[in-house]
Amino acid sequence: LISYILLGGRCRACKESYSFRYFVVELLTAVLFALVVSKYVEVTTRESVTKGVGLTLFHLFFVGGMIVSAFTDLDHHIIPNEVTYPGVPLGLLAAFLFPEMMFAGTTSLLASAHWRSLLYSFLASLGAGGFLFLIGDAVGRVMKKEALGMGDVKLLAVIGAFLGWQLALLTVLLSSLVGLLAHVVLVTSKKSDWHAEIPFGVYIAPASLISYFWGHAMIQWYITTIVR
């Protein structure tokens, strides 16, 4: 970040300029990683260093994977398997080792809590990915073409494994709303058309990060303010 500023976005050797996006991605990654670490500082200092470090490492992978997926889908319209294939088993392992990920307030001293958390994570992963697959299949039948790629389905399965069904469902809702609004803006500004392919992972990944950091607070606000 500092070198980009000092060198004015140019290579020190050949003086060729390179994209400002490098600066943006690295700054975004640094900020989000700092937020992840801050979530588990109290766990590390008050409960267990092992638990705090373990939770931090698992969720650094999750957040980093979402960043990679969003920008890769933006450029190439694919979700990298290097994120989705290890993502689901890592999410399941994290849920087993740290059941408080799935059940707030659950003590990890009880063996049954670990297995229940693993089952919850598995069902959330299967349900989230399957739900998006069914939606994409239904839309594709209406449009008579593929509406969603399997990369999006696998990405949501990763999100379900790490975050559980509630935050995965919130991710679908947020990404659909933002994706629709963004597409409308692009069409009305004549930068796209209604039939253009939409890289849905560009919206799923940021929505999952919003859900990860603030999802429970958003759900609680909705229940206490809107429902009641």
C-alpha cells in the first residue's frame, strides 16, 4: 500500500503503471482481516489462546475466499474451485471444533455439542447450495438457458457450512436485492442490457461478508423492530 502511494502506481524498475485495483484489494483485505482478528481477541485473552487462534484462522480463510471469489467472478465469470472445494470441509471442521460457531453460548466441553454443530453445518451447507440450485434451475427453465453456474451454488454451500442457514439465507436475500439494483443501474446507464450475463458471485461474496460481520444484529433488529 505504501509503495503504491510512493511510486505513484508505477513499477519501480520499468515505470509501467499498474491497476489501482491492486491497492483497493490489498486495502480491503487488510481491513477485513483486522475485523476478523478483532472478533476473537477477547476469546484469545479471556477464554483460550488455542480457540481464539483457531477461530481466527478458519475465518481468515472464509473472508479471504470471499474476496478472491468476488474479484475472480468479476473478471472471468467463474468461482475458483480452489476456494469452494476446500471451503466446505473446512467449514464443517470449524463447526465441529468450535460449536459456538453454530450455536451461540454452546459449551465445547460437551461432546454432543460438537456433533450437533457438525450436523447443523452440514445441513446448512447442503440446504443453502441446494436452495440456490433449485432457484437457478427454475429460472433457467423459464428463460430456457442456464441462469446460475454451479460455482455460485458451491460458493453458497461454503457460506452455509461456515455461517449456518440463517446467515446463508440472509446472504441470498442481500445478494439478490443488490444484484437486481446493480443490474437495473447498469441497464439504465446503457452499460449493459437485460439479457447480459450477471456474475452473481460478485454479489454473493460481499453479501456473505455483511452477513458474517453484522448479520445477527440485522436479524435481531428486524425481529424486534419490524416483526413486533
